Amino acid sequence: MMATRAKKPRRPILKKPSNPSLRDPVGVYCRVRPLSRPDQECCIEVISDTTVQMHPPDGYRIFRNGEYRETQYSFKEVFGTLVVQKKVFDVVAKPLVEDLIRGKNGLLFTYGVTGSGKTHTMTGSPGDGGLLPRCLDMIFNSIGPFQAKRFVFKLDDKNGVDVQCEVDALLERQKRDVMPVPKPTPGKRQIDPEIADMINVQDQCKVEEVDEDNVYCVFVSYIEIYNNYIYDLLEEAPFDPIKPKWNNCNTPVRNGDFIPPQSKILREDQNHNMYVTGCTEVEVKSTEEAFEVFWRGQKKRRIANTQLNRESSRSHSVFIIKLAQAPLDADGDKVLQEKEQITLSQLSLVDLAGSERTNRTKAEGNRLREAGNINQSLMTLRTCIEVLRENQMYGLNKMVPYRDSKLTHLFKNYFDGEGKVRMIVCVNPKAEDYEESLQVMRFAEMTQEVEVARPVDRPLCGLTPGRRFRNQAFQEELSRKLEMRGGPVDAETEEQSVLETILQNFPPLPTCELLDINDDQTLPKLIEVLEKRHKLRQMLIKEFSKAVLTFKTVLQEFDCSVASKENYIKGRLSEKEKTIAGQKTEIERLEKKIKTLEYKIEILEKTATIYEEDKRNLQQELESKSQKLQRQASDKRRLEARFQGMVAETTMKWEKECERRVAAKQLEMQNKLWVKDEKLKQLKAIVTEPKNDKPERPSRERDREKPVQRSVSPSPVPGDVFKTRGGGQAVQFTDIETLKQESPTGRKRRSSPSNPDPPEDAAESEWTDVETRCSVAVEMRAGSALGPGYEHHAQPKRRKP
């Protein structure tokens, strides 16, 4: 039975270290492009170095009630229309280049609607280079003297890098020289006039602290993401006469010189970093060479003419700069080939295609499909940012949908903590782009709340610093001494010259040919010369022995001095070690303190998050209450207006009613006064008439013919007035004055003077005294033409029998 073979254990996956406790927010910047025409309406205003204000254009209403609202958005920094490219580079891209040289990754992308100036910001224009050429210029200004020779660093197909020895690198260079492809010419390059102004940067910007004991190498690659497929813009597609070509009608064509490029796939390396397999990566040694490679790929990028932009990018472009670095050996002469000592960092410069609305671009066919894929990939990016924000703010563990788009899948390791992320939001302030710019601003505001773990600095190699310059000083001193001695600089040539000098001091050998058997001169001469050479050799050996002894003495003295220096250095090292131990103790104490403070900060951040949430809830509640109060105030004003109208109407109605009632009451009072006047007149007439005269009752016909003039009303007689059942009024006196007068005849007056000649006995029965006559009630009949109270119906007081 065969023994089962033990399975080899799998190598542990190494991931680039990062510090999850230290996080940096995504840096979001805003750049406002100038208007193309001075008469265009502007809807974006820069109000400070970190804030922009958007206001709706004329005729645009945000709310249903017709109110206009101005919104403000804050960024890490805002670049106005007059800000130059150098200012943008110094603030945004320069820190990323510094991190690249220190071995850290970086991602910089431009985001905005189509025609907002993204490509201009990234690439630039003639005479005004953008971020990409300035990054390249800063990199080569910093590492120029410390670059390795070509093919010393070699990239593998798994997103890694190896260091070759000098022999293998030399073979690679020779192989490259014999290839028919154009070789990079040393010295000054012939630059394409089309791009010469873009890379002619006069700033000479560079990183100050560069590790001079390392060697560096730069690789560049250029890809595009078109319709959610990845294409290599630097790939040289050869002509294949066997494989059929395809035209626009999807039919094979045999006679063609162009093969459609093949899309690439994404893979994950052992450090969980995403990379494009089979992508062309070119080693470059200068800014001009790197930008020429970029421009060669830029010509292949897909652009098209739309209603909004004459040269609209139809794909997302990604220019990747990889920087490989490795330390020199202890002698400072050769590169260490240990893979653990090699550092590979990269800077990705992304020019995103602009979001657009098809109803504005009037896109059809391929343009419509391109716009749909562009908007879909940007929507996936927005969704990933939103999920990351929710996970970090609320402690959730939602899955981030990186794989929904090639764009987000390629850069997922950056958001997981593999470097800094910077975004430049480009906006066009014209009124036609207001709605799209509003969505861009909201996305930027959300992106600022996402935090990325800060990567840890790479460890030191442990070798003595300053190795490169010591080796250079040694080589220069050796060359100087050899020049002073007049010998060649090369060591092999020096050894040959010493050997020739020694051989010249020996006597020349005579001819050793024996032509005759009896020749007795050749051998003695040869013996004599050899003896001389032997004596000379012995003498040289003695001198060499003396020189060896002298050299040994010098070496012993040198060893003694080295030993004393080593003892001194050991003493200093022990002191330094004690100092380092003390510093380590202090560092540990500070680290503990930092952890305590970080814990407190974390608690405070959570508390602040809770308070912020409460603040948002209270603000929302306050807004709802304010809206409710506004509605109540509006209802109150409406009711007040309604009540005021009703009060005014009621007031007018009651004023009219009061006027009518006052008029009726006045009329009634006038009638009452007139009645009283009439009654008083009648009473006065009754009281003041003589006894011998009989009262005559005026006839109605006489009254109609001759109206009686009304006299001034006398003072009122005390009495009460009551309404009668017949509709009239009656007066009841409360005070009675009795008038007595004796008649000479002893007869009483008659009550009615209507009959002038009554009989004697009838007259006596009809007469009454004054008291009886004053107690008669006077009644006014309604409807009488003679006025109220004209007719008197007297009820005589019954006489006692």
C-alpha cells in the first residue's frame, strides 16, 4: 500500500499592513470652471475657500409653494475660476506623490457632469499642464539620481516585482537593443510638439526627504473602462491574417488591418489588491518618456461629439504609476535581491466620464448605450460610497457591492485601507447644468463622510544609512589616486601594468636554438642569464617579504586602531542602547496613553454621533413644528380676515338696524309727547273753562277744515301712560288736585255740551263735579284722522242715590 503524500501547507496570505484605528476621511475638493460666455447665467458662487453656494436659475422653483432656496456645500478646499493648475496640484496631488515615494498607495479621480473640466484638470492644455504631467515631473525630479538601470526591476504577471542581477539585466538590455522596436535614445529626447508645452513644467518641484540608499524604477500603464469592459490602451495589437475581423454589421471581414482589442479581466493578488491581468506596463526613465506613453494611449481613448461637449469622454480612463524601490547592499554598490526588501507602491489617476442626461444630449444608438453604461457605473460608485458611509456611521456590516461595476471593483482595496483617496469635483456654473450639478454636490457631501484606514509606514531595512555616498566617495578617491600615479583607472589594466613592469626588469633570454652538436656557447649563456634572473627573483622575493612584513605591521596597527574604535563604538552603542531602552519605555508609556486617549476619543465620537443623530432628529422635529406653526399662523390670518369681514358686515347690519330702531323709537316718542301735549291741553281746557259756559265738542268736519295750531307743551303732569287693549294709550294720574267753586244757582255742570238745550231734569243728571270729570280716561283710537286722543270716551262717576 502506497503511503499518502503529505500535502504541502499553504503559504499564509500577506496583506499590506494598515492601522484601522487611525482613519482619514476621503479628501473632496471642488473646482469651478469659468463660463464659456460672459452673458451666461451663473448658478454657483464661491463664497469662501471651503464653501460654494448654489441658487436656482431664473424660472426654476424647488418647492411647490414657489419658494426659492439657496444651498451651501462645504469641501476641504474650493478652487475658483481664477485658480491656476499649480495651485490645484500643490494642494491635492503633491501629498499623494510624496506618499508614493514613501511606499504608500494613492487614488485621485475627477468627478462631475460632462463638460465640467475633468479632463482639463487631469491632463491640462498646451502651455498649462494638468495634474498628470506635474505628478510625473515631481517623481523624476525626486528620484532622478537614484534610478536603477533598465531591467534591474522586472514586473511579474501577478502584480509583483523582482530584482535581477546585473548580468540578467544586461542580457535583457542587449536583447532589447537587437529587437526591431524603437529603443529609447539616451540624452535629450525628441518630444512630440503636440505635447511639448504640456510637460514643460518650470517649477522643479520635488520631494525633500528621499531615501538615498534605495534605487528606484517607474512603470506606467494606461487602461480604459468602456461599456463596463476593461481595455489596454498601450497594447500593440498585431495583424492576424487568419483570425477574421468584424465590421459594424457583425459579419466577418478578411481584408482588414485592425483587430478589435480584447477586454482584460480583473484578478486579486496575494495581498488582496486588484490588478488587470495582461496589462502592458512600460518602464520609463524621464517625464518626457512617461508622458509620450500616456499620449500614445490617449489617442486610442474613445471620445465622441455630443450636444453638450464637442470632445466628450465615453469611457473612464485610469493611468497607473507604479514605483518599485529596493535598498542597496552594505557596500552601497549593488541592489539587494531579497523580495521582502522590495517595496511596490502605485498612484492611480482616474478621469471619470461625465454623467449626462440623454434628453439633453439627444444620444442615439451607440452614444445612448455608452451614456447608460457611464451612468450605471457612476451610480454603482455612489451606492458603494453610501453603503460604506452607513457601515461606518451606524456600525453596520452591509456588503459593499464593489463587483457590480468594473470601476468600483478595480479600486475596492483603496476604500478598504490601502492608501489615500482624493476626489476633485468639477462643476460648470451655467444654469443649464443646475440639476446635474446639484446631484454631484450631494454625492460629494456624502463622500466626505467616508473614512479610509491609514496605511502603516514601511519598516526600515536595518542597514547603515549613507552607503551610496560612501561607495561613491571611495570610487572617486580610487580613481584620483590612480590618475596621480599615471596608471589606468581600471583594476585589471592596473594588474597588467604591474606585471609588465616586473618582467621588464629581468634580463632578456638569449636564443636557445642548438644548431650544432658541438655548440658550447648557447647553453652557458642561457645558464648565466637564468642565474641572473634567479638572483633577481630572490632579491624581489626578499623585497616582497619586507613589503609583506611592513604591510602586516600596518595592518596590525590598523587592526589595533579599528579595535579601539570598535570599543569606543561599542561604548557609544551601549549608551545609545540605554537611551533607546529609555525611549522605548517612554514610547510604551505614550502608546498606552495614546490607546487610552483613542478609547476616550472613540467614546466621544460615539457620543458625538448620538448627539448628532439627536440633533438631526430635533432639527427635523423643529422644522416640522415650524412648518406646523407656519400653517397655523396662515390659518389664523385667514380666519382673522374672515372674522373681520363678518364683523364688518354684522356691524354694518346692526348699525342699519339700530338706525332703524332709533328712528322708530324717535317717532314713537314724538307721538307720545304729542299725545301728552294733547292731554295736557284738554286738561288745561277743562280746568280753566268758566262754569256758566257749556263745553262744546268740536266737530270733526270743523277740525278737518281748520287745523288747530299746536301750542308749546306745558310742563308735564305727573302720571303714568299705559297701552290699552284697543291699541291706544291711557294716562293714569298719580296726583289729583281738587278745584272747588260755588255756583250761585247751586246747579252742577253737565258732562256733555253736545246738546245746547237739554231738558231741565236731564241736565241735572249729566252734570258732574270737577273731581268726577278729572277721573275720566282719555283713549286714542288707532287710525283716527284727527290724531291720537281726539275722541274722549268718558265714563261718568256714578252718583249716590
